[in-house]
Amino acid sequence: MLAATATSKGETWTVSVRANGAGGPGPAATATVDIVNTPPSLTAAEFIPSTPAMGADLTCVPLGPTDADEDTLAFTYVWERAGTALSETSNTLPGSEIVTGEAITCFITPNDGEEDGNTVSVTGTATNSAPTSTGSSISPSSPVTTDHLVCTGSGGTDVDGDSVSFVDYEWRINGTLVAETSNTLASGDHVKGNTITCTALPFDGEANGAGVESSGVTVLNSSPAISQVLISPQGPTADDTIACTPTGSDADNDQLIWTYAWYNNDTVQSETSNFLSPGSAIYNQAVYCIATASDGSETASAQSSTLTLLNTPPVVTGVAISPTSADGQQELTCSYAGTSDSDGQGVNVTYTWTVDGNAAGTGATLAAGSGIRDQVAQCTATPNDGVGNGTPVSASLTFDNAPPSQPTVAINPTSANSEDPLTCSASPATDYDGETVNYTYRWTLASTEIGATDTLAAGLVFRGDSVVCTATPTDGTANGTAGTASLTIGNTAPTATGVGLSPSVATESTTLTCNATLDDVDGDTTSAIYRWTVGTTTISATGSTLTGTSFDKGEAVTCHVTPNDTFDNGTEVSSSPITIGNTAPVAPELVLSPSSTAVGAAPLVCGVATAATDIDPADNPLTHVFAWTLDGNAYTGAVSSTNYSGDTVAVSDVLEGTWVCTAYVTDGDGAQSSTATSNSAVVGAGGDVVPGFSGELGPSLAGGWMQCEGYYDVLGGDDIPDVWGDDCMGAAHNEVAIACGASTTAYRYMPITKNPFRDGLTGYPERDVISGIFDQSGGSHAPFANAVYGTGNNPNGGTSWWAGDNGFCLDGTNNVLTVNNTAAPCTYEAADCLGQAVTDRYLWVYVR
């Protein structure tokens, strides 16, 4: 036979067969054969990966392809999904064509260039694809024993599009898988020197994928751990030893070695042990320590808390009280010998005092009066360095007995005479220590003892003597300072008795007299000092009498008398008050005018020349009551009013005869004045005026006077001519009357007996008689300032009252009329209107 391997496609083989027998080969028989193409073949197909997965490309791989001719084979691929042909013709189906749960079939047909071989297929249903990751890592990357190691997977993906997480982990220590499957390998599961890896397995919700193992990390040495560093004692002072006490551990169980550093206000100290010696720091400095632990490889340091040194209390020594013996009335002083302070601070010492344990004061001194006998005064000195107090140090003193204080001494009575017994009193009646105080007494006069008790009998001293009482206090243990009082025996003040007012009934017109009886036991001359009160008000009057100008009706008047003996005033004594009663009014002065008139010539008016008055102002106005008489008989005819009701008889009712009017007034209390009577008015049947009269009609003068001239004189007007009097030249008369006044009801007149018409006369003397000056009521008056009157030659001192045609114009100091000019023609004025102070006036001339 010819092995198949010995031929090749396209060859032609001839075979010769020769029988060989015993006799040798026979003749060759031949046959020829051509070697033709052998089709290729496949045994099977497979998927890579073996299971289709959605999203993952699927490769279809032919298995066992053979070709006897050793031709180069080519393959055709047909893909189906769930029996439906797909368009893909390559050996790889994109993952996007794969759907989980659907069958994928791949058909492979080999071809040797001449013909196809057999077709094989592989079918698989797409299942879940395991996720993948790109790596794993451990943190920390340089761990120590105390670290927990954490495994973290990265780059997790899933062809199925599932979400990938890392749930399960594989840990290996020194290459050996350990039981921990979480992402954390606890610190207690490894020790220094271990090499550790981890694999984070990706998980798509159905299955873990294959993870990527991390790089290995080696557990390094652990630094020592210091849990606390304590410093003690709390609240140290400069006198304390300060300790530093740390607490620490090492995770690798290495032996710890400790070192120390001390700081004072952040400045390192030389001390390296765990104790800081006393005096290394002072008040207010901050002290702390730093403890360092070493395990031979590494160190750890920790600082303690900071302690600020408290103040070291200062010290005071040698406290004492001075004086060393005293009673409670003395001031005590506390002092000390010295002070010290560990912090080097200045020391101030304050003091407090107690007496028998009760607070009594502060300061270096205890005021006098802070304690009494047998009480204990204690001074406590407390040092202070500006921050705090040191231990107080005390000293004490027991008070001695205090003598009684000096008493205040008084002699009673404070004003005494020789007849008075004297009493000496001393106060206070207490002792500083509260003990009973008694007194001894001594009376002296000019240093001579005259008594030894608290009283001195009358008659031992006399007026002007100065007597002294000395009182000495004692508390039974000691005498106190004596007190004294002196008294000069003085005057005995006078007395007033029987003070009263007279008269006992008074009005404003009354003069009151204050009466009193004065007495003086010393026989001194006495006088009275008077004080008057009207109502409750003291007035200025100081005499023994008081007139109505000082009080009014209805007021209460009291007299007060103070007796005086030239040495002292006695006690003022007051009279009983007198209430001032009502004063009857004073009647007016009346003037009846005209005083001479004719029937039917003029009315009669009873005028008030001087108004009625009432000393009691409250009683005004007054009521006037008029009455009339005619020839001495009461007139009951009609009356009328001019100024007051009933003061006028009308001209039609005026009868011939002599008229007189009377009037009185009453006040508001009904009191009545006296009755005033007017002058007489003579009413004739007619012919009272000189025939040919011209000028101002004047009043009718009683007694047969007839008016011959009348003028109205304006003061300063000089309107009385120098030729007045000529109108009477034809009237036979022996007398002239000159009347002057403000009106026919208010005037005065002066009768003159002489021949006033001197025409042709050239010589002196002229026989003049001025009878007097009278008013409208007939009242007589003294001559006015510039006039004299009497009987004799030229009683006016050589100057005529008269100035006629031939009269003189003289300066006439004593003239009835003032001559104002010294050169003719002369003009005149009535100087003072016959003693009446009137200005504008009338001047009338009468004859008879």
C-alpha cells in the first residue's frame, strides 16, 4: 500500500504489479491513478468566552480543522440569535448583538480554496457576565500595628451593564489567606513586620468577578502612645515640689523609656527629672512639663497642663501692743518686728482689733474708748503681699481700771442771792467701766472751805461773792478728775404787780395810762419798761401813756410792764386788755350867710365853715341835723337843701329878724356830737347897700353895716385899683369895715373907727381904731401876721391901712394890704385875707 501521506493532490500515480513466484517475478501489471483535492473538515466549534455574555464580544473558534491536501483553509461564519440570522460574518460577534437569555449559534464552514468542507456549529445561551476590576489598594499604605487596614477596589466594570460594587474581600498575611472577608483588617489581626495584600472582588449583583490583588504593605513600627501627662500638686506655690507623671503605652509592646523637660513661662528649665524643686518658679509664673516616651525606634511627646503658681503667703513676725498696760480710755497701737515673702513681693500688714472677741476696729491703732476694765483687746496683724494674705499673728492686752471721767458740775439756782440755799450737782453719774460713781463735794469762798456736802445753806455767801463747788468722782478703786463750778451771788430781779390800764373805758380820744406796782427785795431803785400791744401787734410806743393816735375803735389795747432795778429786768407782766369804744363825733363850725341882708334879697344858708369830724374813721360819713331860730324862737317853716338836708331857708321864706341856725352830727353807732350854733344873720326890711354900690355883693354884716364896695381878687392879678373907696364918699359914716374871704359864707371882717376919706389931709397923726377881727359866725380872731390894732395914733406903726387917691405906695410890712409896687399908680392885694389862707378871694368895704 501507499500511505496517504505519500501522495499529494494533483499527482498521477502508476502502480505496477508483478507476480513473483517461485519462478521469479511475473510480468508487471500497471494501473494509473490521479490524486485529486480532498475537502477540508472540522471536528467542532467553541465560544471564547465559553458562555456568551451581553455586552461582551463573543469569538467563534473552529476546532480540529484538517485538510489532507494541506491547503490553506479559510472559514465562513454565520451567526444566529434565537434562530434568526445576524448580519455579522466575522468570527467575532459584537457584545451589543448578545441578549441575555437568548441562544447564540455560530456556524463555521472551512474552505480549502477549492471546495467547502463540513459545517460545524456551537450554540450557547447568553448568561450573566462576571464583573471585572482594575485593581485593589490598602490604606494606610504605611501601616503600623495600631492601624485598621482598609481594602479598596477600583475600576469595577460589567459587560452586562450591571452596577459593580465590592462586597467580598480576600486578605493575605505573608501570603496566607486569612478569614477576614470585610474591607477592614482590624489592628489586632496584624503585627509589626507582617506583609499584607488584599483582593477586592467585584460584584454585579449576581456574582463576584475575579479581583486584582493589591500590592503588599508592610506593618511598620508603632510610635509610643502617651495618654496623659499629669502635673501636681494643683495650685502650687513657690514652696512646693512639683511632680510630672505621664501615662503611656506601645502597640508593639516595646519597653518605653521616659525623658522630661520643664518650662517656666515657656523658658526651659535645667531640671530633667520628673520633679521640679521648690523655688524654681515664683508667684504667677506658668509651669508645665513635656514628657517624651521612646520605644527604641520612635518617640512621642506630650505636654502637661499648665499650672500657674499661686501666691506664697507672706509672713509677719513680732506682733506687739503698746503701751503694755492701759485702761479702756487709752489709744492702743499695734506693731510688728518684720515680714518676709517667698515670692519676693512687698508685704503690707493690716490690723484688726477685737475686744472680748467682738470686732472693735481696724488700723494700727485702737481708738480710746473701745473697751472697759478686764476686757481683752486683741490685735491681729495680717500680712499681705498684694495678692493674698499670710497667716495672721495676734497679740492681746487686758484693760486696767479706768477712773471716772471728769464730771460737769453745776450750781443751782443759776441766779441766786444771799437768801437762796445752793445745790451742787455733778454729771454724768456713770463710770467709763460701768461702775457706780460716787462724789465728794467741797464748797470754797476765796480758797476757804465753807461746806462739804452737796448743799450750801443760805446766808453763807453774799451779793458779789464768787462761790466755788468742787465735785470729785470715785468708782471705789480710783478717783477721777474733779469738776468745778462757780457762781457769783447776784441781784434779785424786781417784780411788777397790779398792772392795769386807766381809764377802764376808753375811746380814740382817750389817753390811756399804764399803772403798775414795782418791788425789789434788794431795795434797789426800780423803773418800768413799757410795751404796748394793739391786738397782737407790738407798737412803737414805750411810755406809760398811750393816745388815741395809736389805736382805733374796736381794737384791744394791752400794756406790758417789765420791772428794772438797773441790774436786771424782772418778768414782764401784762394788763388785762381794754377794747376801745366809740367816740362821739365833733360838731361842725357853722357860718350863716349872708349875715346881713334884706328881705327878699338872698336865701339864708347855714354853711359848714369847719367840717364835723369823727376820730373813728369807720364812722364816716356823718349825718347832719339842722335847726333854725328866728328872733330866738324855733323856726318851723319850710327848709331846703344846699349842701345838707335842712341847711337852707329859701329866699321866699326869709323873714325880717335875727336868724340863727344850729346843727349836730351822728355817727354810724348813733353817737351824737354837741350842737353847734352859727352866727346871727340880720334880715332887714332893705337899705343895707350904700346907694350907688357897684361891684361884688358881699355878705350882710349884722349891726347896720352897709356895703359900699366889692372886688374879686385873683391872687397875683393885682386887680384892686388904687382908687378904691371912692364909692362911699357920699355916705355919712364914722366907721369902715373891711371884709375878706373866699365866699359870702366864709369870710372875716375888721371894723375900723376913723374917717377914711383924707382928701386934702396932709398931716399926721390919723386917729385910727381897729376894733378886732371877726369871722362870719361872730367868732373873734387874733390879728393876722402883718396887722396890729388898738387905740392911738397910727397903731400900724406909721403906715396907713388905707390907700386912696392921695395915699402912699409903701412897702408896708405891717399893712393890712400888701403894697406890691413903689411907683404910682399903685395896685394892691389882700395879703392873707385877714388871717385866712385863701387864694382867689373877695374884698368888701362896709360903712356905718
